[in-house]
Amino acid sequence: MSEMLLEVDRLTMRFGGLTAIDDLSVAVPKGKITSIIGPNGAGKTTFFNCLTGFYKPTEGSVRMHHPVHGPLLLNEMPSYHVARKAGVVRTFQNIRLFPNMSVLENLIVAQHNALQAASRFSLAGLFGRAGFRQAREAALEKAEMWLTRLKLIELADTAAGNLSYGTQRRIEIARALCVDPLLLCLDEPAAGLNPRESAELNELLLYLSREHGKGVLLIEHDMNVVMRVSDHICVLNFGTKIAEGTPEQVQNDPNVIKAYLGEEDADDKEAA
Amino acid sequence: MTTHAHHLPNVASRLKDATGIALVSLLLGVPMIGLKTVDAGGALAIATRWPWLLAFVATMFVGRLVLQFVLDHVKLNKAKRARTRPEIGATRPWLKWIGYAVVGFALVLPIAFSGNRYVVDTATTVLIYVMLGWGLNVVVGLAGLLDLGYVAFYAVGAYTYGLLSTHFGWGFWETLPVAGAAAATFGVILGWPTLRLRGDYLAIVTLGFGEIIRLILVNWTDFSGGPNGIGSIPRPTFFGLPFSPDSDAGPTFASFFHLEYSPEHRVMFLYYLILVLALLTNLFVSRMRKLPVGLAWEAVREDEVACKALGMNVTNVKLSAFAIGAMLGGFAGVFFAARQGFISPESFVFSESATILAIVVLGGMGSQLGVVIASVLLVLLPELGRDFSEYRMLMFGAAMILIMVWRPGGLIAHREPTYRLGKQGAKA
């Protein structure tokens, strides 16, 4: 097995009396695509929020194996450090772009930390020093690179909010990539995409994990995406893990079929 | 000079160049500085001033070295800049030209209306609001933080000058940076605990802060003079020359420039002073907006959660907007105190905050030119409505409503992007 990037150990998240995630352990390897699936309300997005610092888990730990900083406990970090220091960057189920800014600017904002350091907290930038200009140039080049790769370059100067849903999803992924993530967490990236767009998404996800060695963690309902690209699938129901394995293993798991289709229809495996 | 574009000349050539300049200044300096005619009992005699000459030559030598050093660095910086991508013009260049036209008009206004003190005074008031509007624009327009207590920072600036000048005899220019720093500090003190609040909640807290500052000024009589305020605040001087009819202490502005004394000199000077302060504010804010921190302000306005997910320390971004906005308000406060010569808590009531906020919203969130137009409207409309006495505020309100119906995004809702690629091959 390839080396582990993220290890979630016995994670539990309670909201008052409600247990959204119960004793969940998952490992995400480098350069592979790991999917989290499950019926609505299974706790998938809550799980993402726990990983990326938006919620503080009630119990358990989330450990990121960073090549430079060593093991980092994400559940004990301030939320912005999860992306900045640990390299775990997420997208959102309901797209969160900066709608009045151009697509290019969306990608430049993602490089804020590098640019802010180069501008010496605005002092060097205020006087247009060469060092800052070079950093700005590098940021533009990186943005251009991802825009070209995601076929967005023609739209670079358009306001992000004016674009179609599928395009906005791609922009959000491009923006996340500009943070140079080690682990990319995508929350339903195929929602609202047409078949051609989701085929392109499959290709992109495989490219990112295979060519760039990025770990990809995917929440998805679209089984065309999940079953085709996932190396490993983890199935959640009511906050607990009910099955885990390769796409084939999961597809044939009686627990999964039960969770998705109910007990009576247990024979109807194809529909899953 | 043999300066090549990309590397700096070596030390030897620098010294050689400076020595050349020193020799020239020595030749010129011997008759001009080295020798001096003195009146020795009716006859003219020549005295020598060699130490002066030496100092002159040394100054020229060092000055040339420093000048050359600075020039070379500027050149080097430019050369590096040329290698980065070319700047792409604005999407609406005519907005920029309107801006230049407004500045040009502002420059000639006191000359065109030189006989009319009322016009210049009103224009000065407009400019104070323009400056406050530009300051608040950083907080509300760019960072999207609704601040209803902005006048508190204005008050901090004004009282800093009032107190430092009356108690310690500080001048206008020394106080300016101190007052800016004091206001920024208050911005951070207010911002630190409250910036985690959003929208309406932040608005209410800032509203409360504005009132707290005012109530402290009213009630802490020993410190601020209470409701009586602070009087006889010294007026700003023209590099040390006071604007007064006659003075035993030294030359006045009028006597120094051999002009007839006129109270209008001060009015014009104050006008140009606030004009310079406002233009500096504009330059500063526009540059900041183009920097990463400016883009981050706008990103926080657009979506705070997304900013966090991208690894941005949202609290720091907001605090910087708050502190810079407060600092600019503090500068305006110093000018206000210096212009009026008298300040009291009555000048810093909530309706001032509301007016400044109205200027920003009416002008178009984040638009610099919009703030100017809105300030002119908001100061002039009540002035023009004087003849209608009690209906004046009614008219004012109606005008505001009409403008917001006509242009819901503010007068200038256009946002100029900070970064552009210029569409693949079309330009650049």
C-alpha cells in the first residue's frame, strides 16, 4: 500500500444529543482517490467539516502526515492552518466562490499567504518592489497553469458569479489547487454536472491523483464518478462506517445494499 | 553614465563620479562660499570661509553618492518590472479620466472662487467627508464590515490633536502620525473582540462603541473638557509661519511672502491642506486595494468561509481593514480639530457616522470616485435646501430614496478588477 496521508482515528462528533459521526476511522493514502458515500444525512459533510477545522470533533483525532512538518493534528489547529500549514484544502457542496471577482482573481486570492509574505505585509508591495512583483508574476503563472489545465482560461477575466453551475464547480477545484494542497477534499463535485462534464471530472481527478500525486478525498452521490475513479470507498450510514473496500467489494456488500435500497429490494444489486 | 540595465555599477566608478561632482562644486564654491566680502570699517575686505566650503564639498560628494545609489536602484527596479507582464489598461478608462478632471477642478476651485469664502469653506467640508468616506470605504466597501461607529475614530483623531496641542504644545504635523496611530489602536481594540461577529451584530457593537467614545468625552470632564469641549486649539501653520495679522514672535505667512494680510489665506491653505491629505489617502487606499491585502479584504466581503478554507487568517485581514480605516479617520479628525480650533462631543454624534456611511453606500461600495460624488451630494443637498427650512431633511431623504431606486448598487457600482489576463492574445 502507498503511504498514508491522513489518518482519522475514532472520530466522534455530537451536536447536543445527536451523534452525527460515531467512532469513525478512515485512512487516506497519497496519490489515490478515496470516496465517502452514504445516504443523505449520513454525516458525510459533517465529517468534512471535522477534517478541515470547521468543527471541533467531540472525540478522536485527525492526523495529517506532512512531508515537511511531520505529523499534524488537524483537530487541534485553528481552521485556517488546516489549509495553510497542513495542506488540506476543501471545496463546498454549495459552491463558495467570490462571485463579484473574476475567475483569475479567485485563483489569486487562494495564493494570498504567499503573496502577502512577498509583499512584506504590504510595505514592499506599497512601493512596488521587484521581489513582490516577481511573486505576483509567479502567482499569475500558477493561476494560468491551472486555468489552462481545467479549460477555464478563456473565462479568466469573467466575474465568477456569472458562470454556469458546472463551470463554477471547476473554478472551485482550480482555486483549491492554487493553494498547493497535499490532500484535496471535494464535497459533491459532480452535483449538477451534465454527463459530459462529469466524465471530464473523472479524468481530472485521475490526473490529479496519478500525475500530481495528490490525495483526493471525495464525497459524492454520482455513482458514475465514484465507481469509476475511486481506489477505495468508505460507506457511511447514520454516522458509522458500514462498509469499506474497493468499488467491487462495496457494490456487493449486503450492508451497503440494505442501507441504500432497504431490505426488501436486497436482490436488486444492479440499481446501486 | 554607464549604468547597464540589470546590474549596478561598481564602487570605484561610483566614487569617481562623486569625486567629479565634488571637484566641480569646489571650483564653484571657492568664489561663492569660500570667499566673502565683509565691511571692514568702510572698506571692503575679503574674508575666507574654508570650513563652510569644506562642508559644502563634502555634502555634494555624499549627496551625489546617495542620489546615484537611489537612482540606480530605481532603474534596476524598473528593469525587473519590465520583465514582468505588461500592465493591462482599465476596463473603463473613462472613469479614470473623470477622476483626473475632478482633481483638476478641485485644484483650481479656490482660485476660481477666490472672493467667495463660503464656497471654499463648503468645499473644505466636502473634502473632509471625502476623506472620511475613503477611510470608511476600506472597512465597509472593501472588507464588507458594517461599521456604524466610524465617527469614534474621527473623534479620537480630533481629541488627540486637541489635547496634545493645548497641553503639550504639539504642532499639526507632529500630531498627525500620532493621532493616526492612536485611532488605529482604538480600531484594533474594538476589532479584536468583535470581528468574529457578523453583519448586524457587528453593526450594533460598532454603534455602541461610537456612543461609548462620545459619552466618555462628555462625562470625563477632567480629561476632555466634557460638554464644553476643548477650545483655542492652535491652527496649522505654513511650515512654521502662522496665518495671523501680525505677530511679535516672528514672521507671519503674509509678512514672509510680502503679501497683504488677508484671512482668506488661511481658508485657502486649509482647503489645499485637506486636498493634499485626501489625495494621499486616495493614493494609499488605491495602492492597498491592488495589494494582496486589498484583494483579501474583498474576498472576505464576498465569502468569509471560503477564505478560511483557503488558509487565510480572516481575523487578521479584518483587523487590518479596521485599523487602516480607523487611522484614516484619525487623520481627518486632526484636520477637523485644526480647522475648527474648537472641538466638543457634539461634533461626533451618531448622525455623523450615518452620513459617512450614507456617502459610502450611495457612492457605490468600494468606489473611490463614487465617494466623491456622494460627498458633494450629501453636503450640497442640505446646503441648497436651506431656503426650504423645515422641509430640508424631507427633500434630502426623498433624494436619497430616488438615487437608491435609480441605482441600487450605488452611483458607481463598477468594480475594476485587480488582476486581468486580457483574454488570450487579444492584448498583452
